[in-house]
Amino acid sequence: MKTIAILGGGIGGLVAANILRDKLGDRVDIKLVERKRNFQFSPSYPWMMIGSREPEQVQRNLDLLEKKGIRVQHSEVRSIELDEQAVKTSGPEIQYDYLIIALGAEYAQEQIPGLAENSYHIYDLDATLKFKKAVEDFSGGTIAVGISRLPFKCPAAPYEVALLLDYHLKKRGIDRAKINFFTPEGMPLPAAGADIGGRALEFLKSRDIECSFKAKLKEVKTSEVHFEDGSTTSFDLLFCVPPHIPPEPVVKAGLIDQTRWIPVDPKTLRTKHENVYAVGDVTSVPTPSGYVPYLPKAGVFAHGQAELVAHNIATEIKGRGNEKSWDGHGSCFLEVGYGQAAYVKGGWFTKPRPSIKFYKPSRIWHMQKFLFEKYWMRHWF
């Protein structure tokens, strides 16, 4: 019996484990290593931020996977021993025949002086609840919404935060609120191209949200953000995407390259090590024909990559069927408030440029995101 170890119980790890079990049944031992007890559906965090979701609505206990024959080990990954084909954890050591690394990104607010003490974010559930409380207590003034460093996961999320906050505060009747947006990007959503970025900028301008581009954060003081060019912006409440870093075990294993993430074959998600794959935010996927050099970090890509890797591993173990290549397709909702969302869909590997379509905000796309959330929380458990 082959052992398949999956590190990380987020979107990529969850999808890979389910599909491998469906395709291979009892002929493999699937071990999913995740330190958290619950899977948490991060695309719903912006809704939670404004009180439209409660924690129990966006969580599922990972131990529910045991009934499918997926063994869940709640441990910290300590090291990945590639030569020994072993993973050392805070619990039992795992020997593997195939390894799928889906550990995602970690956050390093400490890289920027004052950021941890003076800002909020929604990149994990506990942080989202803290920001929700800060939003509830906010009675007026200036909210700064920004991005500290590139790359970061879910490129639309901070723009969604700004738009939803504007909607939410107006709904509460807080007229003395001003939202300023800052980012080191040259325009909104650069990975989707200038046309779609321009449309996102129009949404922000239509709400009187002032934007500062190519603004690289240097430090944060009690009520003021300082940028590397010497400029500043004041705030009464600060939301800031924290710097993203690779998990320590992949660094110690020598899996990362100059991008600071794990390089993979963009078509197969293989690493340079035999039978070792990586999917999702922990990877560095080149897009030579794209608007940006590397694929943005997003759950939809982790999902598609995990499906592809699970299929190809199952094909190899069964000894029949054809290996597939990942096509780089993905989609994204952009909530704008007022019961509406925009939708972006396309292929990031098409040539000579990505083939990406933008669908203007409507109640239909908002409902589609709602249904997508419900599907996710039922289907994989």
C-alpha cells in the first residue's frame, strides 16, 4: 500500500485528499497533516468582517474526513526530510511514497515596525473576529486599507474590504467615515491586466476612496502610516495585508528558490524532487505570457492544482489513464456591497496574453458566491 502524505488542510489539501480517496479507494493510505482542528473557508472572511457570517458558518471539523478513510493528524510540521521520504511533526513521524505540500503562506507582521500593534487584517479567522469588533466600535474618522508587501494571497481581498467597509458604514449611518487605500502595486489587480484593474479603480473612485499606488510601507505609528518615499497617511483605524512568508519547514528543506516560494512545473505542479508536489499559496508558478511574472496566490488556483495533482498521482498508481496538464484557469468574485458582486474568470496561461473576462457587479454574482460557499462547506465533508 502506498502512503500519500498531504501537508496542510486548507483548500488545496482538502481537495487533494478527497479526490485521491475517491479515485484510489483503499489501495492507498492518505494522511492529512493539519495543526488546526477545523477547516476554515477564508473567502467568507470579508462577510464575517461586517457581521454577515458567524464562525460556525464558515468552519468544518476536519475529523469528519475520517469517515471517508482519510487519516487526519493534528500536528505541526517540523521538518521535511526529502532524502528519507519522511515528514517529522510534533506528533508521529510520517514515511511517504508521495508528498503533496499545501502549507500555504504564513504572516510576518513583525517585518514592519509597528504593524502588529496598530493594524488589523482578515487572513485568519481569529484576526477577522478582532477586526469585526474594531469595525463595530468605529464611530467615524479615517480608515486606511492597504497592502504591505507583494505577493499576497487573494488579490481581490483588500479591494473587497475597502468597498464592503464603505457600504457597511453607510448602512450604519456613519457619514463621518473616510477610506484611503494604499498599495505597492502599480494599479488594482495587476495580474488581471490594465482593463480589469481600471474597472476596479472606477469602483473605488465612485465611493470617494482615495488611492495611493506604488506606496511601499516602511513603518506604522499610533495613527500614521509611513512609506519608503517619505510620504505619510493618517488613520483612526488601519486594515493592512500582512507580509506573507513561506512556512519554515519548506525553507529548512531547501525547497524554495529566489522567489522565496517553492518552484514547480506549472503544468504538473511537480517539484524537482521525485514524487513531491506543491500546490497553492506555497508555490511559485511562472506565467511567461502573463501581466505579472508569477501566478497570483488564490484559493481557486490551489483547488485546480490539487485536482490535477490528485488525478496524476492516481493515474500513476493505477497504471492506467492519461496524465493531465493544468491549464491555469481560475475565477474570482469581488464583493462591492449592496448585495452585488463582480466576477472575473479566465486563463492565466493563454498566449500571447491571459484570456480574462470581467462581469460587472450584479446580484446574480453575489448569489453565485453565496451558493459557492454552501457547496464548499457541504461537498468536501
